[in-house]
Amino acid sequence: MSAPIEFNLSKEPIYDHCFSQDKQTVAITKENTVEIYNVASRAQPKLIATLSGHDKTVTALDINAKGQIVTCSQDRNALVWDKQHDGTYKPTLVLLRINRAATSVKWSPNGEKFAVASSARVIAVCYFEDENDWWISKHIKKPLKSTILSLDWHENNVLLAAGSTDGHVRVFSAYVKAVDKKPPPTVWGERLPFQTLCLDSNLRSWVYDVKFDPSYQFLAAVTQDGSIHFIYPGPGDQEVEGVFTVKNSTLPFKTLLFVNSG
């Protein structure tokens, strides 16, 4: 196992980072800009582009398999950046229609749409509209009651997990007829019109991060009280079969990742 590599990319806070699919580049947030570095070798990364399009702090970003970058910000906006032939990036407007800061953003696995969480008690599910050449959004609202901090997509590109400061983990249908094929039934439900609530579990503490397991049969979440939770859906609509919790005496975990399906 090779030794870890450490790079000093910024003296300012880095709110989020994301590697490209081929791991050749990494993008980081830096106040109201995004910097993209070539990290193909173990040498010091080379700055290859700076994205400037937001008025306030960039809170999150994500890169899809096509190389498109999506950024969201405290300025209540999101932008999709497409790389041009000369190496520059062209931004495209996203009509989020939110009135509070955006907090998290995640591309769907196929890269056809993305979801933006916010402190407006809204999740914006965004997809491209060819007719007007911009990204538009549909809102998931009920029963969200507070800021959404984390998002994760199911492999079927339709189901979307969300963790909130109201202590709830929820799974919604983010099915958009214009871009999605009807998904086959899963343990999370069969009929999945947009905004269907498939699961709602109250963990009674801020949910910092949520992830589907690699088999997509259950969820894991980390909360402000330092706990790790494993949530299994039941056979009925919105039913929770069980929640297994591992309590820690450490400070809260902010993110989680499944290493494998074991």
C-alpha cells in the first residue's frame, strides 16, 4: 500500500472537493471560486482552471462521468460548467428557484440530472431543457421541515436519499418523465411518481451525511451525536423495518463512505 500524498492547495477553507471519474483532476471550492488541478502524478498538482461565477461562498460541487461540473453556493444559485476545446469552462444557468443558500449537490449516476439541497426546506431536482438551452428544476418540498445537508442517489437514477437538520433521513422519488425511464420495483417501492416519499426515519439528531449501501438495500447515516445508523426499509409504504445504531464517544463524523459491499 503506497503512502498517502499530501498537497497544500489553499490557505483558505475548502468546503468541498471532487475528483473526476478518471482521478486525473480534482476540483476544490475556494471562497466564491472553484479551482481545478491536474493530479495525474505524485508531483505538486498543477492549476489548470479557475471557475468564477458565484457571488458568495461555493458550498458544494460534483463532477459527472461526462466531465461536467456542477457548483452550488450561498448565493442561492447553481451553475453547470462544460469544458471547451481550449481548456476553459463555459457556465450554464440553472433555474433553482430557491430563496435560501444551497448546501449540497449531487449528479445522478447517469449524469442526466442532479439534485441541489438547500436551507429553504427544498430539494431542487434539475435537468436540461434543450428548447431553452438551460437547466430547469422541479421541487421536492413535503415533508421537509429544515435545512437539507446531504444527498445520495440510488443506482436507478430515480430514488434520492436526503439527510436533514430536523433529524430525519428520507428517501424520495425524483422521477422526471422528460429524462427518466420507468424504474423496476425495488425494496424502496414500486410506483414512483415525482416526490413520492418512500422512507422516513427520525434519528433525532442532525444528519450530516447519508449513503445507500453498494447493494442499495439499506441506508447508512452519520449524525451530530456521533452515531452511525443503518436503516432498513420495511415491506409497506414508508415503513422502516429496523434502525441499527453504533454510538461513538468521539466528535461527530461529517461524511461516510462504503469501502465495499461486504
